[in-house]
Amino acid sequence: MQEIKKSLRDSKSARWIMLGLVSFTMMCMYYLTDAMAPLQERLQAGLQWSASDYGFFTGAYGWFNVFLLMLVFSGMILDKMGVRFTGILGIGIMLAGGFIKYWAISGHVHGTSEFTIFGWQAMAQTQTSAVVAGVGFAIFGVGCEMFGIAANKAVVRWFRGKEMALAIGLNTSTGRIGTMLAMITPIPLVKLFGTISAPVVLSLFLLGIGLLVFILFTFMDRKLDREEADAGVAADEEFKFADILEIGKNRAFWFITVLCVLFYSAVFPFIKYAINLMVQKFGISDEFAGWIPALLPLSALLLTPVFGSMFDKKGRGASIMIAGSILLVCVHLLFSIPSLNSFPIAIGLVMVLGVAFSMVPSAMWPSIAKIIPESKLGTAYAMTFWVQNIGLTLVPMLIGVVLDKNKTGTIDKLIDGQNQVITQYNYTFPMLIFALFGFLAIGFAFLLKAEDRKMGYGLEKPNIKS
């Protein structure tokens, strides 16, 4: 018993060092995920991408995860092979997908394509560069989600019974620093190097550093394995296909999974279009517009410790998710009002959305760890991420189509010293769609709270055990 107390996970400094290593890699990962979000108008001007092309590319993130069930396989690999192997494999896949995306947008791919899925014409006359970039983004998405579930399981392992919600929230929100940097640095990079692919090159370099940092974590994790083996701590059970059926019978798991896809479908696709929204609705230059969406992950980073500590010490996980979902609805409803188009309003709404973005994930991911045994946690996270990816695939494509059907005209605009014709869009309907997702999320959060009261999972109880 004394030996277990002396293990690495019981050392506060070791736990937080471990979290810092994993979170740094998450930050590099999210930078590559969102590095093209500020470039929507430049993609239209330089590569002739329409809003539908951009939505098609953005939605490609989840193609393989959803339609080829790669996320489910990732969960199986995680529960079979462990965090270290799965994390390094995920980073390698991300690098491969990122190189393909770089190739597509750096001037090597030209022309248009008619893209079909199972014989159904999904996109007529899509820019071929958008299709190839989409393939790269889809490969990247496999690695990204694989690493994401591995990181979550690693944090749960090191922090279970301790500051688990705070650690998971900090891991997620520190990763969002990458999103914040991706909002503000791509356009200066494009101007500095004169090529639209410059942000992707930087992101590949950062992800390479992230790989080296994660390898440092694997040495710590391997040492923890040895210590626990010497202390007689039982290893996790290996994955069994029956685990999927067992998890699938859990109603609370499905309530939280549907809540996850609804909430994130109203946040991540919004981030992809947020800079163009700031430019077109609020009249902010694209050089400065990225700073406003960047406030979202910044405020989430600052507030996540507050809500994570609240969940760890006081509980109220389901209640926190309800409150965050309500804030989400309010923000998108206000964004949908055409007359609310002043600069301070944009800043205020994004900050409030950042509060919601810190509340829900800080309670949601630890709640899954309370519902599902640790031996099945990799598979459970994979199933949740798989459903989430359905939303991340379809919603950006939907928003792109809705925008193309709600054009308000064109304007001549000087971009990087050249006069370009830029299409203008009405963002009212996309914001109402996001608000609808938030409203449905509230309903599932209430269902989750009722199920917890019935089954006694302890979602409303503290995580830290005395």
C-alpha cells in the first residue's frame, strides 16, 4: 500500500508535468486544425473556392472517422495497445494528412471536379484543390481524434480520484490556445511569406515538435506502468467487442454523447466561419477580425480552472452542462439579429460563448469517466467522438450550402495588393441553426440529469475523494 502512494500519479508535480506535455501536443494539433479558418476570403480569391467548397473542405475532417468507422477502430487500438502507441500513431497520421493539405493549397492542384458519394452527387463543380485538401484534412482528422481520445484516457488515468475535471478541462482548453493562435497568425504569415500555404507549413513544424514532446510523456507513463506493476496494481482488461454492446446499452452514455455532438456542432463550425462573419456582418478587416474569435478559446482557458475545480470539489456536473447550453443558445440567437452589428457586441458575445465553451467540456468529459469503467473508457470516448464527428462533417457542409443560398451580392475588395470580387453572405440563418443545436442540447442535458438521479452515477457529486 505504501508503494502505491509513492507512485508517480500520487506526486502532484509529476501529474501536472504529465498534463503539460500532453496539453502542449494538443495545442500544436489544434493549430493545424484551424489554421485555414481565417483564410476563407483568400481561398475564394486565390483558389476560387465558394462557400460550399469551403464548407466541403471543413466538413471533410470527419469523413473517414464517420463513414469508415475509423474512430471506433481508434478506440479499439487504444484499449488494446495503450495510450503511448495510440498517441504516437495519431500524430504520425496527422502529419501525413497535413502534408496532403499543404500540397493541395500550395498551387499544385487545379480545375474542378464533380464529387459523388455512393453515386449521389454531393457537390457539383467543386474545386479540385478543395477535394484534395479535404482528403488530407480527413486523414488528419483520423489522427487528430485518435490522439484526442488517447490524451483524454491518459489524463483520466493520472488524475482519477484527484483533480480530474480540472485536468481534463485544462488539457482541452490549453489545446484551444492553438485555436486562438490559428485565428490571429495565418493572415500575417500569408502577408509575410506571400503564400496561402505558409500557416500550414508552420503548423506542420509545430506538430513535429509536439511529437517530440509527447515522446517525453511516454517515458513518464512507462515508468508509472512499472511502478504500478511492482505495487501489484491490476492492469486494464483488454478490449472485447462485447464492450461496444455493453456501452451502447447505457442510456446516460447516449444522452451525454448526443449532448456532445449538438454542443460542438454549434461551436466548432461556428469557429470555422466566425472570421468571415466578423468581416461581413460587423465590418471588421480580416487582418483584425481573427482577434475576436480568438477571445473564445482565451476566455475558455481562463475560466476552465474555475468550472473544473467546481466540479471536482462541489459536483453539479449535469447542472453545469445545462447552464452552458443555455448560454450557447442566447449567444447564437443574438448573433442572428441583423441590427446587432456593432463591434462591442461581437466581442461580448464571443466572450460569453467562451464561458459556455469552458463550462460544458469541463463537466462533460469527466462525466463519461464516471459512467463508464476505465477498462472500456477508450472505446467509450471513441464512440462519443465518432458521433461528434458526424456533426463536424455534416454541419459545416450544411452551413456552406445555406450561405450560398443566402448571398447578398458582391463587392470589390483589395486583398494583398490585388482587386478581388468577394461574395457577401447573410449569416442570420446559420446562426439560427446553431441556436437550434444549443436548444436541443439543453433538452439532453436535462435527460442526463434525470438519468443520473435515477441510476446514481454521481454526476452531481464531487470528483475528489477524501
